Amino acid sequence: MRYKVAATKYEIQKYERGEEYSEEDWLTIGEHINAAEPSNNEESEEEGFLDGDGTPETDVTSVAVGYEFSGYRNYGDPAQNLIGDLEFEVGDGRKIWFKRTLPEGTVHVGLATVTEPSVNGGEATAYDAIAFTITWNKKPEEIDKTIEETPGG
């Protein structure tokens, strides 16, 4: 089944060192955000072996999965305000909880880092722009919340 990008739900939550995320405190990224582009970073090594024909094999040694979000700044949106609050932060100050819910119900959640938050600017006649990248710090926890449809309703 195909879904539009808008069917994926992205949520964030403030991170406090030593504390887990709360199921009640998620803020949805979406209002006036018009793009969520994958921004993955993979490192790999290539090496050929004598037990083959010498053709290099690729071995992925690390992967960091993230998204570049962009759109129009809404100063009344709690998720955008949380991102805005991180503009001048460094280190742990840029960490947040990040949750992605895919259209079929699979949920990924984990600690992430916000990079390159740009929370205003643009042409004089345009609305303020916002752009930021969120990247999980390690492989997120996968929570399968897929709801099976029952025949006849």
C-alpha cells in the first residue's frame, strides 16, 4: 500500500539527562512544515578477499538515520518553539527525544540530536522560514503498534 509523506507522524520531546521520555509529552512536528527529507549518514568499508574473485565487498560500519525538516516558522507551535529554544545550545543541550510513527503503525523512538536549527529568515516579503535536522544518536527502539484490520469492520 502507498502512503503520502504526510501520513508519517514525527514527534519530539524535551530531553533531561538521566530521564526517559514520557508518553504524554510528545509535540508533533507538522504545522507549516512542508518537507521531511531523509538525511542518513552511512560509513562503509570495501575490501576484496581471496576466497572470492577479488571483487570488493561493501561492509556498512555505521549508520545514522535522520530527517531534514523545513517550512514556515509558526511562533505559536510548541514543537517549533522547542527547536527554536535549541538554537544557541551545544552538547547535551541539543539532544531531544525523537519519535517516528510510520503509516502502517511501526513506531521508532530514541534519543536524537538537533543540528543546524535555522528558526527565522528569508525574503522580506515571505513568511519566516524554519529548517532543522534531527538525527537519532543510535539505532532507535522499534515499537510495533500495527493494528490489524478485522474482516467486516
